[in-house]
Amino acid sequence: MTEVVLALSVVFITASVLLVIANQFGFSPIPFYIIAGLITGVFVDQPELVELAQWGIAFLVFVFGLRLDVSDLQSVLRDGEVVAITQVAVVGPIAVIVGYLFAISFGFDEPIRNAIYFGAAATLSSTIVGAGVFKAELRNNLVHGRLASSIHLFDDLIAIAVVLVLSAEVITDPTVVTSKLGFGVLFLIAGLFIYRHGFELLVRAADGTDELVLMGSISILIAFMPAAEIAGISIVIGAFAAGIAIRNDRAESLSMRNGIESIKDFFVAIFFVTIGALVQLPDLEGLLIASVLIGLVLLVNPLIQLVTFLYEGYDSRTAFLASSSLNQISEFSLIIAIQALLLGTIADALFDAIILAAVTTMLLTVVGRRYEDQIYDRVVAPLVGGRQSRFVDTHSQVDERLSGHVVVIGYGRQGRQLVERLTELGEPYVVVDNDPALWEELDAECRNYVLGDAQNDYTREKARLNEARLLVSTVDHQPVSRSLLAVETDADMIVRASSSSEAADLLDSGATFVSVPSVLAADGLVDTVREVIEDDRELSRIKTEQLTTLRELERRGLATRFERS
């Protein structure tokens, strides 16, 4: 225990100092956490680091389970199933074969196991890094962010099954493997049972006290993890089962989620620092394995994902941005490697190679984010530009005589309302959206539409932007807004921003008007308060009007399905 406390002290003292530097210059904290880990590794021995990493990752998996719901699973089936399955089906076997050749060549014990460890590291991508790098896109539910999120979820579910299988001491013994899988299934069933019946009792017992709901949720985690260890499976599986046991769709769960989010930051720091601390200078064997692993993760995975996204009909920019968030080794792969290290079933050279490759790919993902536009323009666009033009032609419907029309970017909630209003006014319009999932609806509901990337010249040409008198973008994404404002056209432009400072910059760049939802919502709230104060009778009218509006949105599916703007 003294060693663990010392390790924690070194971790947080080092991380705190470097985090101040990161905040001062506006850098991502991930590289600085890893640098803190490299420093920590000088003072703390590997056993303590492995224990910290295992507990840190277990809590993060608990948070992952907490966030998991039916809509998440539906998003996987809707958005990412073909790409995710293709990636696993193509890269997985190749990586396992390469791993087996390494194991045979270097004389590793249990070559099949080591081949699977290598294959998992090469195939699965990181939820923490991917979601962290693309947090704005996930928050705004942009297409590439949603695609990446769905594939991360698919990878994580596969990884949980792999963890269960590899936790068996002898994977060639069907009885042992079946036993491990059986225990895993029992834990998941227990989690689902508590989700259905037990969590409701917890909320009632807490009697609306937020602190008791939070403590009860943490208690479920504390109960499941030791139980998993007693059952002989990874504590990570227990943590995942505890996560799905907690309902996150109730109003009473809001403060609990906020409390767990605050604790999560603590464990995110532990995760990245301890992984950095586990990095060792590899020998030639480890360096060769790490190099091949990095090549598979950074080059082969994104290439296969990019091609599959394009085949599925996504535009080249969306396909590139989604695949570029999937080129880092998953924390679940690290869980598998750490579990194997504790069991003594992974070769030291392979373990060191996986850790080194994980740190390298995570750092390169963060750094590469700054240069993704240049990479796309210089490498990807020249290779697939022609194919995208043909796709836009096939999936668009625009009257060639159209002029003086309104171009609406985005067919989410705001876009649909705009189209409805323009239709009522008899104004001609063209809708531009890049989500193939909306193509049938665009075809059925819109007179003129273009399925393509609004940042693409050909898409804008297809929408006859040069002939338009007004462009309205409902997409809250600064690169999209700036790309539109850079177009030479006489059309007035209304774009969207997330803050007043960003709105001021866009106005300076030529926007006619900038919609800031938070400001508009605040203005609306002020107007509502004024109406209520001036006349108490207004309260019933306001309530009736809002209830009518919400029911209408729910009837049309806009309240939940089309929150993407």
C-alpha cells in the first residue's frame, strides 16, 4: 500500500506541473500526461504502475458502461456496422498472422495467445483518445464524429469478449473458456437486472438526495469489481457490468452523472500517466514489433476504413475525418496486455512493444489533428475527388433553371424547420447535407437537394450557390462556416456559432448574420420571464404554447432523432 500511495503522489505531482504548462499554452493535456508518465517511470516500479493502470482503466470502462444505452447500439447498426465489421474482418486476421510469425520467429511461449494480443492491439481503437480529440464533433453530432463514436463502441464490445476469453489460463481448453464466458455473461445479466429493478429501489431509498444516489452508484461498482476478481475474471468486466447497472436516463441521474464525470478526470490522468510510465526502451525485437504495429494502426486501419466509408456513400472529407480518429491503440488492448502480464502469458518484448506503440499512436493522433486539413487537401482529395463528383451527381436533385434561391446547409432540426417555412412562403431552396442516412428523406421531402460535403467546391456548384441570394448554415462547426464565407458569391450568408466571440469573428469575415443558440435561448428566457412578471395570466398561455410545440416536435420525431443541426 505504501508503494501505491508513493506512486500516486509522484503521478499527480508530476502531472499537475506539466498540466499547468499545457493549459498556459492551450495544448491538449494528453501528451503532457504521457510525458509526466515517462518521468514517473523513473521513480516507480512496474508492479505498482500495472496495478494503478488496471484500476484506472477499470473505472473508465465503468463510465463507458454507464453511458451505454439502446440508442448507442442502434447508432452502431445504423452508422458503423459495415465499416467496423470490414475493419475487424480484414485487419484482424492479417494482424493475428503477423503476430504469430513474430511469436514463432522470436521463440515466444504460447504463440497463439501472443498472436491474439498483437491482433487486438492492431485492430481496436481508443474510445478515450478518439472521443477526446473529437469531443466538439461528438457534442455537435457531426457526421464524422458520430461515425467514429459508433465504431469505437463496436470495437469496445468486441474487446470485452476478447478480455473474457483471454482471461482463461488455457485458451485451448473449451471448458475453461466457456466457464470464463459464462461468468462474464452472468455479470452482464446481473448488471441488466439491477438496471431494470435495483436502481429504481436505490433512487427511492435515497429519497431524492443526490449524494446518496452517487454513493449508491459507486457502491455498485465497488461490489462488482471484487466479485469479478473472486470469479476469476478481469475486474474490468465487473466494472463494465456495474456501469450498465446504473440508469442514466432519469432526471435523478443527472447529479450522479456529473459527480462521476468529475471523478473520471482523476482516473483519466492516472490512465495516461501510468501508460507513459510503463514505456520501456525496447530491444531490437520489441522495436521491430512496435514499428509494424504502428504501421498497421496508422496506415492500414485508416486506409481500409476510408475505402469502406467511401463505398458506403460518405463524402471523402467525412470519411477521412472519421477514419483519422480511429488510428490509435485502444485502452482495451492495454487492458488485455496488462491482464496477460499479470497471468504471465505475454512475452515481455510484445508487452513493451504494445505499450510503446500505444503511446506513439495516441500522441500522433493528437498532433495530427492540427494538420488534418492539409493532409486531406494534399493527399486524400486528389485521389478520390473524381469519385465523389460522380456520387454527388447520383444522389442530388436540383432544377438547373434555379436562381435567386436559398441554400440550406444541414437537414437537422433547424434545417427541417427552415425548409417547412420556405415551402410555406413559396421560396425556392436547395438543401445540402452529407449524411447518406438522410438521403431517402431528402428525396421524399425536399424539392431540391444535394447529398455532399458543403466544404467541397463541386457540392456548392451543384447547389448553384453562385445563383443563390441567401445561404443559411445550421451547422455549428467553425471550419464549415469559414469555408462557406471564403466562397466568392453575391449571396448573403447566415451561419452558426457556439459563442459570441466566435460569432464576432465570423461577422468580421463577411457573415451577414450569425446565429448563436445560447444567446438566442437566453434572450427567449428573458422575454418569457418578462411576460410572466408583467402578467401572471401569461404563465398558463406560455405553458400551453410550449407543451403544444414539444408535442408537435415529438410527433414529427424532431425532439430526439434530429437533434443534429
